Amino acid sequence: MKRWSLTEHPASVGESYFQHLRMAVGFSVRLVGGGLACFVHALLPFLFTHTGSSTIAILHERMVVNRAGARRQIKPVRTLSARTLSARQGPPARERPGMIAGD
């Protein structure tokens, strides 16, 4: 069984425990604020028209783009359309050659 560590994950992203704590609390406050703004926007569409998307952009910038000292590089997220996804998956299992019915 793996032992819990308060420093393993923070070290893997190039932060001390307290640096990671500060970043995570900052993210959570920003996320809650953005979520509340989106909720208000749902009720009153003329308010907070860009707050949700700008919150996401700011958090992405802070977490992915500007994170210094990370041991691993994080590739940019790319969205795929439904057509692209279905093309990558290939035909359904029942149409693939060599498949036995009922598998």
C-alpha cells in the first residue's frame, strides 16, 4: 500500500508544501468566485458576460503556462470534434474484421 506524503506531489510540480498550499487555496478561491459569477450570469445574462471564460484563461495561464520548475512538461489541451473522435475510434466493434458476434 502506498504511503501518503504531504510533499511528494508538491515536489513533482516544483513547489514546497506551503507554496503548493498557497497556490491551491488561490485556485479554489478563484474557481468559487468564477462559479458564482457564472451562476449569476445564468440568471441575469447581462451580468458577468466574460467572467467565466476569463477566470478559466487566468487559471490555465497560472497552472500550465507559467508553472516554473515542473519536472514534466504539460502539453497544451486540444479539443476534438465529435467527427474527429469517431474517426479516431474507427468503426463500431460489430463492424471490425475478425470480431465474433457477441464479443
